[in-house]
Amino acid sequence: MMCGVWSSTGTVILVLLLITTCGNIPSKADPNDEICLSQLSESLQDPFKNLQNWTKTAFANPCQGFTSFLQGATCNNGRIYKLSLSNLSLKGSISPNISSCTNLQALDLSSNSLSGPIPPDLQYLVNLAVLNLSSNRLSGPLPQQLALCAYLNVIDLRDNRLSGLIPPQLGLLTRLSVFDVSYNKLSGPIPSSLGNRSGNLPRFNASSYEGNKDLYGFPLPPMRSKGLSVLSIVGIGLGSGLVSLVLSFTAVCVWLKISEHKMAAEESKISQFMPDY
Ligand SMILES: *[C@@H]1O[C@H](CO)[C@@H](O)[C@H](O)[C@H]1NC(C)=O
Ligand SMILES: *[C@@H]1O[C@H](CO)[C@@H](O)[C@H](O)[C@H]1NC(C)=O
Ligand SMILES: *[C@@H]1O[C@H](CO)[C@@H](O)[C@H](O)[C@H]1NC(C)=O
Ligand SMILES: *[C@@H]1O[C@H](CO)[C@@H](O)[C@H](O)[C@H]1NC(C)=O
Ligand SMILES: *[C@@H]1O[C@H](CO)[C@@H](O)[C@H](O)[C@H]1NC(C)=O
Ligand SMILES: *[C@@H]1O[C@H](CO)[C@@H](O)[C@H](O)[C@H]1NC(C)=O
């Protein structure tokens, strides 16, 4: 009898203990998200104090399930899965440590004044589907490592200062349905893996590439003739050859004519002083 009472009380206490401890386990914030957010907020400048709640305490606990405590952040199961900080007059650069937000699916930092490079570390965001960094001042190359984000279906880098070649590897992104690198400083040929996609992959027309002075090839026109085409170089070569031929011929003629005159003059001089036989 006594034994039974004790054991049932024990069970009740144990169950209560379990319930309270389990209830108290908050969806503990992910340390990676904290690194990502605090490093990003350090690399960004927010001159108009537009970012609300972007504080150290909030970085330590940015999400409660699907609720976010940070402006522009969206949470999913306690993890940051979207960052939308568009049009907030942000300056500064994008911290490479943003790659610690390993559940990130959408990154939109468009229409700010961000400068510096696009971090190749974005490759570690293996769930990234949307990347919108349009209308900033980002410079440097378009990282080929983005090709490792296999789920990317939007890459919008329009209106920045990116330079160098478009990496052909980006053509490996089979889910890509939006690709816009217009109005940058990119150069060289458009890789056919992007310019002329095969099969039923979505195609990108000239509007994705326009506004890059030195970019050429389908769907843009072939190499532009700011540089000279092969034909015109050959033409100029032949033309200038002909001109110099004519010029030197005339020069020789003139020289011959002059020396002829001189010879004649000389001859007549000589004949003047020559005694007549
Ligand atoms: C800032 O945090 C407070 C309290 O955590 C929250 O009520 C508010 O909605 C947050 N603001 C934004 C913009 O997320
Ligand atoms: C950007 O923000 C400015 C000022 O906050 C606002 O006037 C403008 O309409 C916004 N633009 C867009 C496209 O949301
Ligand atoms: C940020 O990333 C760099 C390399 O990209 C790494 O060396 C550094 O330890 C990271 N910082 C933190 C706080 O994780
Ligand atoms: C990227 O953001 C800009 C606004 O800042 C928007 O106009 C544009 O449509 C976005 N790109 C995509 C592909 O959604
Ligand atoms: C595009 O690719 C197809 C074959 O996939 C080829 O026949 C065609 O000539 C290419 N067009 C251009 C403009 O390169
Ligand atoms: C080019 O593609 C964009 C969307 O990707 C579309 O809005 C636009 O109408 C297309 N332009 C032409 C000339 O087909």
C-alpha cells in the first residue's frame, strides 16, 4: 500500500518535472544565426537608423518559432530563413559571415548603397533560392562559387559595378529562372551556357545583359566595333599599305625628276666650261 502511494507520487512529480523543464526549453537560438546577424550588422552601415531591433540581444535570440524579432528577418522553425533589407539607405559591405545563416533561402539587400565585393562565401548558403542585390554599388567579380548554390532560381545583380567575365559555371544552375546582370561593368563574351541555354531551361533575353559596355555575344550583338573588327583591321592594313606604296612611288618619281633636272643643269654647266673641240 505505502509503496504504491510513494511510487505514484513519484511518477506525478517526475512527470511535472519533465513538463516544466520541457516547457522551459525555448527554441534555443542557433549560434550560427547569431554570428551571421552580428557580423552582418557590423559590416553594414545604417546612417538613418532604419534597422529596428538590430541589437546584440536580438541577435542572440532572433526567432521564436516562426516569429522574428528583427526588422526584415523572417523565421522558420527558429532559424532565419529570409532577410529582406531593401531600400533602407544602407551603406557598408556584405559580411562573408552571412554564410553562417545556413538556413537562408532568400537574401534581398536591393536598392541600398552597399559597396565592396559579393562574398564568394555565399556558396555555403546551400538552401539559397533568391539572391537580389540589385541597385547597389557592389564591385569586383561575379563569384563563380554561386554555381554551388544548387537551388538558386533568382540572381538579380542589376545596376551595380561588377566587373570581369561572367563565369560559365553559372550556367550549371538548372533552376535559374531569373538572371539579371544588366547595368554593370562586365566584359567579355556571354557564356553560351547562359546566353544560349539548351533544351527547356528558361532563357534570358538581351535585357538581362544590356548596359555592360564590353559584354558581347548572343543575345547581345557580336563583339562591338569600338574595338576594331578583324575585317576592318585587314582593310586598314591593306589601305595603308597601298597609300604608302603610292607615296613612295611618287617620292621616287619626284626624286628622279629633281635629279634629272640637276643632271641636266650640271650637264649644261659642264658643257659651258668644257672647251669646244
Ligand atoms: C522589435 O522587438 C519587439 C519586441 O521583441 C517586437 O514587438 C517588435 O515587433 C519588433 N519590431 C520589428 C520591426 O520586428
Ligand atoms: C524607398 O524608400 C523611400 C524613402 O524611405 C520611399 O520614398 C520610396 O518610395 C521607396 N522606394 C521603393 C521602391 O520602395
Ligand atoms: C568570419 O568569416 C571569416 C572567414 O570568412 C572567419 O575567418 C571568421 O572566423 C568568421 N568570424 C566569425 C565570428 O565566425
Ligand atoms: C529585386 O529588388 C528590386 C527592388 O529593390 C525589385 O524591383 C526587383 O523586382 C527584384 N528582383 C526580382 C527578380 O524579384
Ligand atoms: C545556340 O545553340 C544551338 C545548339 O544548342 C546552336 O545550334 C545555335 O547556333 C546557338 N546559337 C547561337 C547564337 O550561338
Ligand atoms: C525579356 O525578358 C523579360 C523577363 O525575363 C521580359 O519581361 C521582357 O519582356 C523580355 N523582353 C523581350 C524583348 O522579349
